[in-house]
Amino acid sequence: GEQADTLRRHYVGCFCFEGMDIVDALRLFLSRFRLPGEGQCIDRILEAFGRRFEDGNEGYFHGMETAYVLAYSTIMLNTDAHNPSVKRKMDFEAFAKINKGIDD
């Protein structure tokens, strides 16, 4: 609800990603808490991350949406790589293909 949105915004606002690349910023962000298991919660958290990243790195991407999509895609890649139930692991070419054009 509204209270959760406010709390999420304030929490993410505590991070300063200015001058960081997306990988280091995401690594810092995710080192401070454990992502919940629910996809919708992860989506909201990563959307807030994308906004905050763009705030501190204006022009790094064309907009907040790119940081959000790339962060979400990276989480999915990590899950794919470390989940033993995933038999066919994603390779670099597949990851690149999925993310092609996200910053156009």
C-alpha cells in the first residue's frame, strides 16, 4: 500500500549511486538486504532502484526504465545461474539478446 511505497522510497533514497556504474550500484544495493521471494515485491524494489540510480547518474542511460530493466534482468540471470533446478543455463549471448535495445 501507500505506507510500503513511502517506506521503500525513503529506504532507497538512503543510497547514493552517483558516479557508480550499474553493476557496482546494484551490488551495493543488494548487499544491504535480502530480496523477498515474491516477484511483484522484487519488481517494485528494482523499479525504485532504477529511479534512484538514474537520479544520481543522469544521462548514464536514456531513462530510469533502462536501469530498472537491466537490474531485473541481472537478478534473473543470477537466479538462473545459481538455481539447481534450472537445467539449461543462460549464456552471455542469450543474456545479451534478451537485453538488446533496452536503452534505445
